[in-house]
Amino acid sequence: MSESSTDRAAARPAEVTDPLLWDLSVAVADAHQPDAERACASPSCAGAAWPCAAWDTAQAGLSAARPRSSATAAPPTTTPQRLAPAA
């Protein structure tokens, strides 16, 4: 296990029910952060506007990796966080 995966496991919330999905989602969200011009900094997005589709999918994975009651109680812990649209 690499040092970064050990750090990620230590930062994983206790209520996560799918650690593999959580860890993969965190890795994708970390790789798809905005640059200074608010474009996705990941080379795979080639300057797409942020939040990109991969970042949005990672956020869905973070929610799915938690029990339903926990997923609605607190937002995912990756940064920066995106505000949910008003209902």
C-alpha cells in the first residue's frame, strides 16, 4: 500500500460503507480540480470548464459510498465543495 493510499484511508469518514468506491472517487476528485481560470486542470479534460463531468461523477461516488442517512446529512469531504442547487 502506498503512502498516499494510507493517508486516504485515514481520512475516510467512519460511516463510509464502500471504501473502494470512496477511495477511487476521492482520487478522481483530487485529479480534477480547477485551475486559476476555473477550467479543469486534469490533462484528460483538456481545459474543460470546471466542474467537469469527471468531478461531478466523483461527487456522486462519494455520496453513494456512504449510507443514505449520512449522505444527506453532510456533504462529501473533498475540496473545493460545490453547492447543491436550490430546490
